[in-house]
Amino acid sequence: MRKIVVRQPGGPEAMQVEECPAPAPGPDEVAVDVAYCGCNWADVMVRNNSYPHPTEYPAVLGCEISGRIRALGENVTGFEIGQPVAACLPVDGGYADVCIVPVQDIIPLPPDMPLDLAAAFPLQALTAYLMLHDIGRVHRGSIVLIHAIGGGVGLCLTQLATKAGCRVLGTVGTAGKDKRPLDVGAERVIDRSREDFAEAALEWTHGRGVDFVYDSVGAATLDRSFDAIRKFGHIVSYGEASGKPFANIWERMVPKSASFSRFHLGHVDPNSTTWTTAVADVVEAIQNGWLKIFIEEVFPLERAADMHRRLESRQVSGKLLLRVAGER
């Protein structure tokens, strides 16, 4: 089988296609023939060794996949060979023909869901859902500021927040990425390269400040986000695309009695009601058509480096996929 290996951290060229025997599942594991693998900013950070969680090299990238069950390990019940599934992987390994997944992390799919779509939603849509409803706990009338609103998580956050009755304000770092967020419910999108987003948010809320901020950018946005929220507002951080922010969050929380959360999807117990409810609600929303997952471009396995270059161009509004087997 083929897999893409990063033996030493570096740029996109650090990813190399290698051949190896297909792995077999152990107890409580499932082997999946990978059809598609989602591309996420975490993949870039693992590749260049800036990811906040420890990485061992050589590494195989890819933390969300879709495909069909190839083999079942000992003790696995309730699944069938050939069954279509998706998964958020507890460790990377999705840039490969075959991937081993703990059975608890397998997401059974509706039979009519295309496998490209199935690889595009798990990490981003579930992250958005859980941050809104379990971490931030938004409610009707909440005013939400979403950084990187034109990206995959940002677009999911916008749709889910709008469905919950929130008003949505967003920021982008690149001109031209405002159209899709506005199309799916955002009321205003601020280009951070041209306008101070904190001042714009205060003006938009008549000096009150927003209720919630969702931030995946980090160094370029997190500090000023504390200026944009109201007293007792809540900031949720889930990424550091522009680098690590300042160290002392406490100093920024105190003046407004603000609260702060750092969210990582991998910390949610896949056996919990929290997880199973999120999966069921997200899949239903996609099936019903009101939660749209935008697939921007699909790359063959051999062009994974081009996919990373495309993501790092910051011109993407939606999801990039790696086509492995490519079945729909």
C-alpha cells in the first residue's frame, strides 16, 4: 500500500510517498480502505513541527478519513466488511491507502452519503458544533464573532450559529473570502488587513461588545479579541494558525470578568453522550441540506504537497480533500 510519510519536519516537500505492507487491525480496531482524507491546518502544523501536541517522526499525516471497512479486529461487533464509514483519528495516519482506527472512533455513514462529503465534515463540523453548544453554549440572540470565518470551521460555525438564532460577525485575513460567509448567514465580514476588527465589533454592537469569540488564528487576533467582547464574554480558542498568542491569558480576562476556553476535538470522549449527540445532529443537518459542507478542491494522493501549498496560500474558502481511492 501507499502512504505519505514525513521523516523530518519541513515544507510541503517533506511529504514523500512510500510503499509498505497494509496493516492489520488489532483488538478493538478496524482497518479502513481510505477513499478520501480531509486536509486541515493541523496537518500543516504537524508537517512543520509547530503543532501544540507532541509529534513523533517519521509521521503519516491526516486526521479525518472516509472509506469502507476492510477488516475487523478481535472483539469488534456491529460493523460489516465493506460498510461505508468516516472517522476522526486519535493519531494521524489518514494519508494512506489503509488506515487503522479504534472502533470507538468509527462514524457509521448513511448509505446515500457520498464518501467525498463524508471526509469533509467530521473534524470541522463537529468542532464547530461542540464549541457552540457544549463549550460556548450560545443561545438565541447571542452575538458571535468568528475569526477565519471563510475557512471550513468558520463556515460551519456560521451556519450552526445562525440556525441557533445567533447574530454572526466574522473576520478574514485575505480579501475576497467574505462572499461565502455572507451567503450562509453572516451579517458582516471584516477584512483584518484593512480594518481594526475590535473597533469594528464595538461599533457594530454599539459599544457593548460581542458575547462570544471563536478564534483559530492565535497570535494575530487573540489579544485584540479581549477588546471586542463584552463583560462576562467568552472566548474559545481552537488553533494558532498565525502562531502562539501571548502567554498570560489571566491578565486579559480580569478587566471584563471574561472567560476563556481552549478546545481540541480529540479531548472529547467518543463514547460520551456529548459526542454521539453531536455526530447525530451534524449528520442529520447535512442530510437535511441546511448545513452545507463546501469542498473547494480535491487532490490525488501523489499531489499532497500541492494540496498543502494551496492551503497555505490562505486563498481557500471551504475544504480541501486528498483523494486516495476516490470512490463516491
